Amino acid sequence: MNAALLAATGVLLMPPADLARNLGVSDDVWARFAAHWDELAPDPYAAELGMQRLRRYGHYTFRDGVATPMPNGAFVQPQDSNPLYIERDRHFEPLTDAFAGDPLLPELLTLLGRFATTLDDAAEWTVKVHPFRVLASANGEGRPTPEGLHRDGVTLVTSLLIARRNAVGGESTVFDLGGRQLLSTTLDEPGTLLLGDDRRTVHGVSPIRPVDDSTPALRDVLVITFA
């Protein structure tokens, strides 16, 4: 599972074949899961910045390997994290019933929970689930992280690529808190999973642009955090 590498270095890139093997899933399972991204809702806070972004939000507690849904409420990022939204209440549409009930979601949460426990021996975790779709056109780039390099104010932060179409850019970088680059990669194959110890790293993703200006660029990602 390479959990020891994550604990030692603060970052881990898991290729799709490794993730599929850990989860025991097939291509048709991924296709069913990816279809949920067609049901995301506009992100009004991204629109304030002139961005085209869709998302939803789910909140869980995780204890003894079991994820329990919680009321969403406001999403608030703590001090010393995302500089755009520190301590600002943001409200997002919840996960659809189909998304929340997809059998792959608890499997993912269980796998990520095992990684989280290698970083901290917590009895209970707060888990936030954020499916994102970032769009770009000839008239405007798509910015997966408009805040630039940042922390999320959690213990484990993960980013799973779901789909990427007609896009260039989108390079993910991770640095330690001293400014040393730990990783630079472009998530371009669906099922690629990037994990980071958010307490000792910062991360960001460069803008995307269309390859063919007549069609929007698209980048679908699932961000899950454990705190």
C-alpha cells in the first residue's frame, strides 16, 4: 500500500493499476462512478473569481473503518490553510443520493482511512468529500487551485483523477514547508491518486487550457480529506 512512503516523505503518487488492485474494482465500476460528475452543481464562490467550476460536498465521520454521513452545514477552512477562504462560511450542494450510495465511495474511504492512520493514530476522523469539475475555454483558463500553493488545514489530503479531456496544463506540485519541491506531476490517467501529509506540505495545481479551442477543457477530480 506504500503507506510507509507517505509517512516518510509526506507525499505519495499511486498509479491507477495500484489503486484498482487495492480496491479490487474493474473498469465498469470506474465508469459508473465517473458518471456522478455529470450531476455536479455550479460553484458560486468560484464564479466570483470568474472561474467555471462545478462541485458537491459530503461530510462524514470515520471510526473503526466505518464512514458515517453527517449533516453538511457550512464548509469552513481553518486558519493557516487556504488564503482565499479562511474562516468564510461556504455552502455547497450535497452529494447526490446516487453518489453517496455508490459502493465505491466507502471502499475509497476505507482505503484512505488506512493511510490516514499511518500519519496519526486518531480514534475518529472528520472526512470531507469534494467532487470537482474544472472547465476552461478559449476565453478563460481553468484554475483547479486559484489560491495557488496552499494547505487544507487537515491531516491527509488526497486528489483522485476521474477524467481529463481536451486539456493541457494541470500540473500538480507539492513542496515541504521549507520550500523544497517533493513532487511535480500531471494527473492525466483516470484512477491516479495523489496523497499528501497536509501538516507538512503545501500543494497546488497549474491552470488548464483547451487543446482544441472549439471545445471546453475538462478536469474531473475527487478531493477527500481526513482531519
